[in-house]
Amino acid sequence: MNTHDSNLPTASRRSLLSGAGKTLSLTALGLVAGGALIDTAEAKKAKKADPAQDIAVLNAAIALEHEGIAAYSLAAGSGLLTPGVLQVGVTFQSHHKEHRDALIGAVRTLGGTAVEEKALGEYAEALNAGSLKNQEDVLRLALKLETGATNAYLGLIPALKDFHLLAARLAGDEAYHVAVLANALGEPIPKAGFLFGA
């Protein structure tokens, strides 16, 4: 799950979403939630405002969802997973596809063009997939990416006024993935609280 630095996925997700997310409009955030559209009049108001920064933030989130989808594709094709773990990965990948599709819908509503996914080989290289030797390696990579995604979406919550629940829902999905993956790895339940957002 790392490109060149072991902390990059967590740091890059957090910086891309939390920093830029401070200007993400409430309308765009409303569009992201489960793909649900909000009032058309509000969408028109958002288009009249400068949507460029909102589109950039949403595209950064789409790029991260593309990465997550690719990571699960690489894991599924690795031949390293037991059938039960493979099914969990396929399910989590479907969650990320739903997130991606909702984000793409929001970008299009704002008049933008969604960022394209890269070739699977590019993700494999960036994630150092060749270093994965067993199921534990795959699970640890997934856990690291999902933890980074949780922290990134948590970073959006303070930027939101009426739609802080939206960011919490997205972070909740990712935190659920983290819990399942940590359990699969036999990680102990953390004794300290405040597991995310630091």
C-alpha cells in the first residue's frame, strides 16, 4: 500500500481530503452521500459559485477510491487469499465502487470531469504489489489503505456544517473495513481509545 514512503497512503489521503475539503460545498457533499441528489435549486446555486475547488477535492477522493478498487483487484488476482477472505475483499471492493460512483456523480453535477483510473499495472507498481508473499501481507496492505481512508474522511467532518453526518458515514464505512481486516489479522482490540483522526 505504499508508493515510496510507508506513511504516504495515510498522509496523502488525509492531506488531499482534509485540507482541500475545508472549501467543499455543502451541495457537493450532499451529492456524495450514497449517490443521493439534493434539491435541484441548491445544485444550481452551487454551479453558480466557483465549483473548481469542490471538483478538485472530489476528484482527489475519486482517485483514492480508484486506488482502493485496484488494490482489491490485485489482492483477488494474487492467488494468496483463502475463499472466505477473498469474498470479504470482493465485498469491500464493491463498497469502494459505490463510493467512486457517487463521487463521480457529484463531479458531473458540478459540471466537472471525473479523474480517470490508471492502468492496473501502475497501481501494482505504486502499491509494491510484487512484495506481497502471503495472505497476511495482503491483509496488512488493505488495512493500511483502509486506515488512511478513514482518517481522510474524518478530516472532512470539521469542514462541514449541516452535512457533517455525510463525512461521518463515509468514515464509518472505512472504519468498518479496518475493524474487519484487523480481526482477520488477529490484531488485539486496542486498549486506548481514539483510534482514528490523529
